[in-house]
Amino acid sequence: MRFFSLFALLALLACARAYEGLGTAYSGPGDKDATGKNACGFGGMGSYFETYYGAMNTAQFGGSCGRCVRVRGTEGGASGESILVKIVDKCPSCAHGDVDFSSTALEAITGFAWDRKGISWDWADCGGSTSQGSKQEEEEEEQQKKQKKQEKKQKQEEEQKQEEEQSKEEEDNNQDDEQEPKADGSSGAQPKGTYSDWIMDCNGGRKKCTNLVLASMGYQCMNKPGTACCLTPHGKKCKGVDSKKDDGVAWDGSLPVDSRKMMMR
């Protein structure tokens, strides 16, 4: 039993052993293939480990692909914090204990982006709630979700606004603010004669022209304000309702030939 406990203690001490060497840099963030395809063959690794990665020395490279190390600088200028770095490549020129990093990782560890500085490191878990990399990736993922949610909300608001504007425009074009006049004349002033005299059907509840002279010329539908009579059923090509005097001349419902041509445009 004592032998087993001693063995376990030695194993723990071995795992907790910190290695010392030099830290260098071989590429910028997101450029782990700067010296050719990384020896571990990794593709995308998420934003954190695409920034904080390293190449292990040849002596300690075996079985290191995808493992992580916690590294801190041991010389002046270092922050003293331990930085989590994933091993993605091999450094043939590095001695035992050395690690070659991305420039961002080296700067975070030693305070210098491109230099040779003393480091101390040990193997660490890449995942877990206490992992620096995991925490940052979770924060970035949460931020991206919030941004997407905000963008979706803005898009929905813009679409709703466009629909409301389009609906209002259609309403302005197709509906009259006033009640459509009745054939019995109970809804305000009506044209002389009967509705059977009118050849054109007016759109959007527009009134028939109250000036028979204009109506006989083809201006049969009034605009919405009721100030003009128009050639088209939707209130275009208009003349003021008082531009021609209506002296009570009888009208049989026929139109001049040129007025019919205008209505067909």
C-alpha cells in the first residue's frame, strides 16, 4: 500500500513538473502554416487557438499534437500570467524545453512579439471551465450570438417598416378618405344625370366628376381631395373641377373620340 502511494505521488510530481527553455516566434496569428502545413495537420481550431498556438521542440514533440501547455515568461517584461497554448507543429531548431509560438502568444507570455526569451511551462488541459482558451471562446461565441440576434432584430424592424410604408402607399393610392357617393345622392353633391351616363368606373372609392362638361370630355373621376376631375380611374391627368362651367347642359353619356383615346393610354 505504501509502495502504491509513493508511486502515485511520484507520478503526480512528474505531471506537475515545469519545463524551462526559450520562447520564440515563427508566425503571426492565424498563420500556423507559415512554414508549410503544420506538422499536426490541423485545420481550423477556433478563434482562440488560431491565435495562441505553438511548435514543440523535436525532443518533446512525440504525442504532443493537440495537447496544450501553460506558459509564463521568466525574464523582465513578462506579465507573470500563464498563457494557454495549443501545440500544432514541430520546431526542429528548438532545444529541449524550447517552444516556438505565434507572435501574439509570445508577446502575451514574455512581453516581446519577436525575440528569444526565457519561459517556464507545463502540460495542461485544453478544455474545461478553468481553461483560458475555453473561456475566451465561450465569450466570443456569446458575443457572436448577441450580434446575430441584434442584426436579426434590426432586419425584422426594417422589413416591418418597409411593409408599413408600402401598405400606406397602397392605401393612399387605392382608398379615398371620403365615403363613396351613393346612387341616390344621399352622400353629398352628385353629378347631374344618372350613373348609367358614366362610362368609366373610378378606383379607390373616388367620386364621379361633379362637372358634366368635364365628364363629357372624359374627365370622369375626381381626385381624392375632390378638387379636380381626371381622365384615369385612379386620379391622374386632371383638370380643376371649376375649370369648365357647367351650365346644366344635358349629357347623354357619349364621349368625344379624342377623349376615348386619352382614356386608353
